[in-house]
Amino acid sequence: MQRDDDFQPASNPEIASLVKRYEMMIFRSENAFFDMEEFLDIISYYTDNHQYNKALQVTSIAEKQYPFSTDILLLKANVLFKKDKKKEALNIFKKIEPLDTQNPELYFLKGNILISLGQIKEGIHNYKKSIAVLDEDKDTLLFSISEYLMYKELYNEALEFLEQLIEMGYDDDDVLNDIALCYEKTGNNKKSVLYMTQLLDIDPFDEMLWNHLGDLYLKENNHDMALEAYFFAFAINDEAYESIEHIAEIFQQKGDKINALKYYNFLLSKHPKEIQYQLEIATMYLQSNDFDKAKEYYLAILDNTPKNPDAFYGIAQIELKKQNFNKALDMIYVALLYDKDNPAYYNLRGHIRLALNQKEKALDDFEKSCRYSENNSKFCYDYLSVLVETEFADMVDLLSSLLNSTKIETKKIIVDFLIQNNIFDLDDNKELDLNSMTKILISKLLSDKNNN
């Protein structure tokens, strides 16, 4: 934001002359006459240039000459709003409303202030009043209302006013784009798709629109339609790399290794040093047990980035599958050296240590994997399964500690596991909230331990 003494020259010579005359009056401490329109122009000039203190100085002078001017009071309220003095701005409306009940700008500005204060219902009510008292140019007001609501991330509320524009016959790309965005933000991807396709009817060669349409289909798990949209984007621009990435990812998810590799290799040909493409290709070869090919890509990554932990992790997986357990352990140690909080790495080291019959060390790795994971149930299930299968003497203490200390997502995984595997029965307590269930489980764990 500009400082209060930073000015932008007025583009209108008349406004520039007017501001200069006002400033000379202030500088000389003189009295000069300005009609109301001139005061409004000066206030607007300072406001537009973020000179809010100077704008307020003008309003205080103008109010003395025109104490019943609602236009001056409105500009003052707007300046206070921009200075984040919202409650002061609202107080001004107590003076304005009795004087001018048919002013749409009044209700629009008041609506903005109320919305910014979190008084959504009251703000929307004022917006509707502003529309009701306006005789013409309602489209401009509807645009302004929806724009401010979207700025405040109130997408459901913005839709009400955008839909009115559609009813009025406005179906240009700006309106359609805003409605599509609002429906997407509110989770109604199908409605968003509907308006996105209308946008494409207007401009069928917009690569970004096709890519966005693909994203919407992807959110709906409609992979076939997503592929079609991404292919359109690719057809329009063969350098639409984001779309091509999605194409490769979808083929990979569908298990179509041939096409996935085709498009990842295409991407790699355009970006030979892109590590992520090399990792994806290596992972596909690893999953299809083509270990030599996979290792070739992992080593190529290490040639360019010698400390890449994912490459060492990949090689560790290869060595584990080939039952070269000590080599696998060496590789995962290096991966953890460069990324010590990765749950997948601890999980893999746990499996390697189990293969080497290092059960206690494996248990420690599985516990860390579970603790570091955000919401990956597999890591915690692996840990719990090892606990149950190996029957460690300190299993109860370990579980109690984990239930007491872990994040909500992990705690839920552990509780679900214990119940689903009939390790503990919560009897009539299944409707309790997670924290209550956890407390009961811990109590039962410790009670069973003491009884044994």
C-alpha cells in the first residue's frame, strides 16, 4: 500500500487543477469555496490513490459546508471501510439511511462492510435491498456483489447473484467462468462441468479450459471423460505438459503401463532432467518386476542428483524383492539419511528387518512409520499386525503410548484396527466419540495386562 503522502498524478486535467487548488488552500490556511461535486471529486481522487487520511480531511471540511449530503457521508464511510475502521463506517449509515432510503450505493456499501465483519445474513439482506431500489443497470450491481462475495470466498452466496445474471440473459464467458468456479469451490463439480462446457462452446480452442474440464472430471473419478478433455488440450497445444502429465497418470492408475510409459517418455524427451518423470517410469518398471530397467532409471537419477532419497528407496525395494536383504538395508539407510521423517522409508526398513529376523528393530521402524504418517492406514496396520503376530511382551504399553500421543487420524486407524480384528470389543460403546473410545481402549488394555 502506498504511504499517505504518495500521490499518483490525476489523469484528468480538471481533477488535477481542482486538487491543486484544494491543496493550495490547505497550504495557505485560507478559505475557498468548493461546490459539492468538486468535494466529491477531490475525496474520490485521494481515495483512489490510497490517500485515506487526506480523503478524511476533505470530508470533514465538506461536511461543514454540506451537512446533509448523503454522497459525502457515503464517501466518508467508504474511506473508513478502506482504512479497516468498519464499525466507524457502519455508524455513519445511521445518519445516511433516514435521509436517503432509495440509494442502492448505500445498501451495497453497507452490505460489503457487514460481509467483511462476518455478518453474512445481514450483508446479503442489504445487497438485496440495493437491487430492489435500483431501476436500471442491475447487471453492473450484480457483477459487483458477486465479485466481492467471491473475493471473500463466499461462493454459495455469490451463486445466488450470478444466477440472476444468467436469468437476465448474460451468458458471456466472464459470468460462466465465475459460476463454474463457484460450483467447483462448493464441491458441485457436475454443475461446474455444465458451465465449463458452455464456455467451451464459446471458445472450443481454449487449451486451459479443456485442461480445467479434465481436472473437474478427475475430481469426479470420471477418468475416461478426463482423458478425453486432456487429449483435446494436448491436440490444441502439444506443449500442454500439465495435460500430458494427467494423461500419463490416468493410464498409470488404470494399469495401462504401455500408454503410461509412452506419455511419461514423451514428457521426459521434452524435459530430460525432470526427476519426477524418471521416478514414475522407474516405479512402473519396479511394479512390473522389470528390476533391471527400474534400476537403470534410479541410477540415472542419482547421476544427476546423488542425494535423491527416492532413488535409494526404489533401489532398496528392488534389493528386497530380489532377497538381497543386506543390500536393501544399506540403501534404505541412505534414503533415511536424506529424509529422516518419511513414513514409507521406515515402513520399508521394517519389512527388511523382519526378513532379517530383527523383530524388535522392525517393530521400532513400523511404530515410527505409523507415527509419522498423516493418514496412511497401511503403515499403521503393518505396525499393529506385527505387534499382534509377534506377541511382544510390551505390546500393551506400546499401544497405550501410541493411543495417548498420536494425531487424530492415526488414533482412529488404531481404534478401527483393534475393533475390526476383534482384539478388543467395545460392547455398547461404539457410538462414543473417538476420544472416549480411546480412553476406554487404553483402560481395557491396561486392565487386561494387570489381570494377566
